[in-house]
Amino acid sequence: MSISVVLLGEQESMVRQIESYQGELIVTRVCSEIAEAVAACLTAGAEVLLIADAQQVPLMEQVDELLSQGTAVVYLLDGSAAISPMPEVLQLPADIAMSDLEQRITATVRSLKLPEGSPERDDRETADLEPRDKGRIVSFWSAPGSPGRSTVALNFAVEAAAAGRSVVLLDADTYAASISIQLGLMDESASVAQICRIMDSGSADISRLNAACSLVQVGDTTIRVGTGIPRSSRWPEVRPSALRRATLAFKDHYDLVVLDVAPHIALDEQLSFDTQAPQRNAVTVEMLGCSDDIFMVVQSDSVGIPRALRAIDELEESHADLQPKIIFNRVSVSRSGRSPKRRLIEAWDRFGPMHDVVGFLPNDSAVCSASVLAGSPLLEIAPRSSLRMEIRSLAGIKSSNLPKKRVSRRFSKSA
């Protein structure tokens, strides 16, 4: 087995070392410019881009493009080089022995050829990481329409934070971001766009990611909120792979990362372009793919349920490994008839796919309207409402120690 290598950087000594070692690595081209090296890898299908010059650092967008086609990216760094650690990129000391270099590169190339999500690939990707407790990523998804997904996601995050967990809430809805409005944050800076720019710069510094978010006080606790894109024309600023890396970085430092994602998952935007183009729906697909739990919010009426069934069919056709958990929202006698929970379960068992139903949220339009009007979550505007109790239960929190009075909030941009 031979591994084709494109070398970036005029390092004749490295070429001589690889050739004299006579192992599996074969240098097919030496490039002095980043654009030349990336183009050589993409057109010739090279298996490895070996970067021997610390001054030649490709953009993360270029790195993602190489990784997507199965080209491993390897940095050889000397002791003085200062490059932020980047996930999915192999970084090795410049004085590494050729036997170790070939072994590490071979293992990386083989791991890229394994199917996404396979246990072997996951083991290789985490082999060099120090053992540590990580948080969980929870996504809230729905069929097209307005089933109340953002309201549920927001209050789920608030209840988890009130229970003592450290929480980050990211509005990844590229069609109709609304978390900032529901919290009274009239800020058009779009935190998720700033977060993606930080990741694209090659940095995964959690302090910079925190600074891009708004720190929101809710009751006696706080949550970090990454506000979404307020204008649809700006959605190409959110690169799916960059947001995925940022989400995983938050997961390393927080107990819970809550995502509010758009309903659409069809990746058909590239049909309108002759070259690679940003894909709006790819954000949803990436976020669902990296989630530990996926909650699908379903509006419990004759319109919402058929929409949900069609959305799940579409999800299973393209991403059969994703298993959303069902939450019926706006449950009421007027929408579902007498004994609404029983009727919904019967209808889902008869027509729905084999996905667990984990929650029934009551229809409380008056409370929800008051919450939006005040720019406050249910914990503050209606702490004893039945809707809040159900969301607390959904988050695994017992309905005890409820606040006796409303506590005011203040918003601040984190330092």
C-alpha cells in the first residue's frame, strides 16, 4: 500500500527523508503556495497534505474541503510554532522519527476511509485526547410550520440552567431565528456568525467563543446564548462544519449545549450553482448529526402530525441513523378531541414511525403570548404554569422548590 503525499513548503530535507525511508509514503508534488497545494490535492486526489512550513496555514474552509474528500491534513511543527489546536487535523513535532511519522499518517488516512460514525473511527479520533467528562448536545427539530420548537428549546435550556447545569443555547435556525426576540435581546450582531468566524480562524479558544455569546441572567442563574442570523441574506456566514466544531468545543466545557435548528434537511442548494456553494440546510444536518439527543416538536393536530410524518420519512431516507424523540406540543381537547393524550398515542401508533414519544406539552397560548411580550421565559413569567411543569419534567427535573416570586433579569455581553 502506498500513500500519496503533497508537501506544502520548500523543505527538501523532508522530501529526502521520506524517499530514503522507502516506506508507504510517496511525495507526488511539492508546493510553495497554499492555493497550489490545495488544488493539487483536490484535483489529483492526494491522500495527505503534509504542511512542513508553520507560516503556511490553510483556511479552515480549505481544510474542511480536503477532509470532506478524504485527504488527511498533517502539520509538522517545531517548538516555536504557535498554531491553535484544530480538531480533525494531525499535528506532529517537526523532529518526529520517520517510522512514527508514517505510522501516525497511515492510521489517520485509514480512519478517514472508515464510514462516518463507525466505532473504529471514533476510537481513533479520540485516542489522543485526555479523558474528561463532556456535556451533552441536545437539538430541537420539527417539521416546517410553527409547532413551538423555539419556545420549547429556550425553556428547556432555562430549566436545565436553573437546576444547576452550565448551559449554552445556540440559535442555529437559518430561516427564522427567534431566540433573541423571545429573550428581549434586540441584537443583530448574530453570535453564531461570530462563532463561525472564530472557528474559521483556526482557533478553538473557549474564552473567545464565550465572548461572542450573550450572558443572560434568568432568575438566580445565567445561560450563554448564541443569537441566530436576523436576516436571511446573511445565512451563508454560518458554515456547517465551523458551527459543528464550535458546538463540540462548547460540549467540552459545558454540561449542556441546546440547539434550535431549522426544519429543512434537503441538501439541494448545489443544484443551482456550477461550483461548490454554501448550503443553508446543511447546518441542520450537521447539528442533528453531532447531537446526543434529538427532540422533534410536533404540533398535535390534523395539520402538524401529517407534516411531522413526512419530515421523519425524509429524515429516514437520507439519515437513517438519526432517531428523534417525539414531543407533542399544544395538546388540548379542542385540537385532538376528548382524552387528547390517548388519541395522540393511538394515532401515532397507527400511522407514525417507531420513535419514542417522550412528552405532551399542554396548549397554553395565553402564557406563551405573555412570555414573548415580556421577553422572559416561563420560569419568570409563569413559574407555576402547567406548561413549565411539563418542560421541567422533560428536562428530568422534579417539580419542587419553585420560586415564590419573579426575579428580574439583566443582559450583558460576556467579557
